[in-house]
Amino acid sequence: MNPQGKKAIIIGSGIAGLSSAARLASQGFEVSVFEKNDFFGGKLALHVQDGFSFDMGPSIFTQPFVLGDLFSFCGKRFEDYFQYQNLTVNTHNFFNDGTEIIAYKGKDNFVTEVRNKLHIDTTRLESYLLEAERMYNDIGKIFLDEHIHDLKTWTTARIPKALKALKWQYLLKSMHDYHTDKLQHPKLVQMFDRFATYNGSNPYEAPAMLSMIAHLEMNEGAYYPQGGMISIPNAVHQLCKDVGVQFHFNSKVERIITEQDEAVGIVANGKTHYADVIVTNSDVFFTYNDLLADKEKGEQIQQMERSTSAMIFYWGINKEYKQLGLHNLFFSDNYKEEFDYVSKLKQPYHDPTIYINITSKMEAQHAPAGCENWFVFVNKPAVIDANEDEVTAIIKQHTVAKLSRMLGEDVAQHIVTEHTLTPTSIQSRTNSYLGALYGTSSNNRMAAFKRHSNISSRYKGLYFAGGSVHPGGGIPLCLRSAKLAVEKILAD
């Protein structure tokens, strides 16, 4: 395709939509982004309330080189748009018995911490971390960086090496069983099981192959973007403007226009807009079911298991907790109970695993003096509860009780302002079906192949980018998704 003079429409301005727009515009496309909200960034949004600033969505930043690749592709200097710093500590991990394990960046420091805190031989842990790295490099990169739905991908020189590295337990064992065998100590098993939730999956069902996720944080390490996570979409939005992308906010796309199984345009706010290429950054189910009125395909996607959703509390805290860091985890005694609730819809569990992100630890201006901005995240099923207010109140009660017990004082008395995000509001804000944060789950060994590709097999000229399609959710994967979609566009 010669892109000069070609028009492209991007539906949605999540990070994958923004990235797709910038890549296409840099190649000569005339690009227009249509966004139903009055802000860009999708789940990567900012909420400001009573002097507190909260990043609303993803909060752990890994693999900055993936973001840097976008700017290089567009002929821009990454450092002119975006600044970030290395973290020496990935997470602070708290357990009910009073144990605290600091997940330091770098294998050596973390292994030493585990040896000192758990008083165990760490040979198995060291072996596990090395194997996660090999698994990621030899196998994972194919599933993340390549067009796995294309037959020719599986005929490249990388495949024999990947097959040689593949072990039966990666596919046949669950992540939890694999961790139990490899790590043995229950606290380590629990810490590493948690990485299944990075794509909304259940470690007791998801294949052991997902244990490679640990490599990204535990071996490569986490980073902090200057200004908070909102600085990521801010930087990419500025890049888009610099390469000529046009934005249409408060412009809800009502449908995708097709002619003889070809996507040729959209209707937004009652007006028709035509283009040579359509990229949808909206949820894949919503795209088929609502925008294309393709109920057959929508039903196929609907029947796939959703990823988890979340209950998120944004709390302004009128106190500083010195024992907490940027990323904090409070583990339960029965982690499986949490996933039984998520999968079987039992009553909300009394001892949830809680993640707290506090960016005021890095930038004091994110909260008033002497205060902290808590982003409090609890896993929840991707279900729109008829009694959601009641469920929210119960989960908040359990969350406050647990934190109060583990921090040694009544946390509730220090909450001076609050905002809440639920599956219903996640669906409303981002069109994520049932509030699922990552589209479909990865709870079976064929999940990667079942995830929708970056190109439609039904509608010519229609492409997909975002967390609900290949290769998955999370910032690095969404950025890769946009890259893969644009590669397809340029090749067609």
C-alpha cells in the first residue's frame, strides 16, 4: 500500500489507538481519531479530587523500550517527550503473619532478601528466575512480537529454538502447580502466582507458560514515569499531534460502515466519515456486536471466558505511611478462595489480596502536604452486579478491615476523600465488555491462539489494536498490538 493520500480512522484513543494513529500518520496517512469521551488515554486516565491526583488505570510500568520504539518509528527522540527512572524496589509484599518481603530489582538483591526473610535455600528460586528469562526470550517473544495467526510465522528460523525450549509442563501444568513444584515455599508461590492477574487470569487454571510474566518485573525490573502513568498517554498524544493526527473528542462512533464485506467508514454523532483503513481500539466484542451488528461473531467472542475486572478505590489519606512504598501488596492466607469467588461468583471473600499504588511516594505534589494518594485495587469478576452498590460496600468493608489489621490502626479514619471504579463504570468509560480489564482470560493453553488477531478475516480494511486482541492487555502489549496492526496495514 502507498500510504500517501490514504485516510485512516482510529476508533478510540486508548494507548493502542494513540500508538496506531502516530505510526500511520508518520507513514503518510491522513489520520483521524474518534473518541467518545472528552479525554484520551482510555484506562490510562487521570482523576483529580480535593488536591489528590490519581492514575486511574495501569500502574506498573515495565519495558520502556517498547514505548521508545514507537517514537523511533515516528522519527522522534523519545527523551524529548518522556522521562522515567529506574526503581530499586519493585514491590513491598506484606503477609498476614507479619512477614514483609521487599522485591528488590535484580535477581541477586531479591534472592538475598528472600533468603534473609524466609530462611530458606534459594537455589530453586534462582533456577526459577533463570528459567523464566529463558522461557520469555525463547518462546514468549514469538507470542508477543509476531503475527501468530499467520502460518508463515511458524516457518521462521526462530521456531526450532522455541520448540527445543518448550517443556511439557509449560502447557500441561497450571501456573500454581508449576510454582508449587519449582518454588515450594507457600509465600513465594503466592507472590509468583499473582503474575497471572497481570492479564486477568487465574493461576489455578492458567498454564504454567504464563510464569514468564515474572521475568518482566523480577528480572528486567519496574520503572516510574515522571509525572505518573498519565505521562504515557500525554507523551503519545503529543507525538500524534506532532505527526499530524486529527482528534475528534465527544465523538461516539455509532457504527462501522461496510460495503460488500469491506470496512469503508464510520458514523459518529450522526455524521458519516469515510476512510481507506479502519483501526478499532475498542473492545473486540463491542466492535462486532455494536459497531458492526455482527451478532454471530459477537456471540462467538461473548462465549469466551472474560478476564477479571476490579474494584478500585481512590483514597485520599491524611497521613503518611512510612512502611509503604510505590507498589504494595497485601496477601491473603487463602489465595485460591479469591479465584473461587472470581470464577464461581460466591460471596465476596473476607481476606482479599490488595494492591496499593502510591505515586505521592515519588512526587509529593500528587497529594497535599502530609498526605498520600492511594490507588487500592481488588480483583473482582467481570460481572455487572444488579446489587453493585451493596457488593462494593462489602468489598470496601473487607478491604478496610484487612488494611487496618495489617497496618495496626483504623485506616477508615484517615480517608478524607474517595472515588470508586467498578465493573459497571469500567464498561461505561472504556466499552470493555462486563468491565473485563484484559478482554478474554488466558485460563487455557490455547488462549493465545483464540485471542482475536490484529486484522479482521471477515471485513477487508478493518484492523484491531488494544488489550482485547493479540497479544493482550497491559501497556507493553497494547503498544505491541498497535505495531502489529500497522505492520499488517502497511503490508496489505
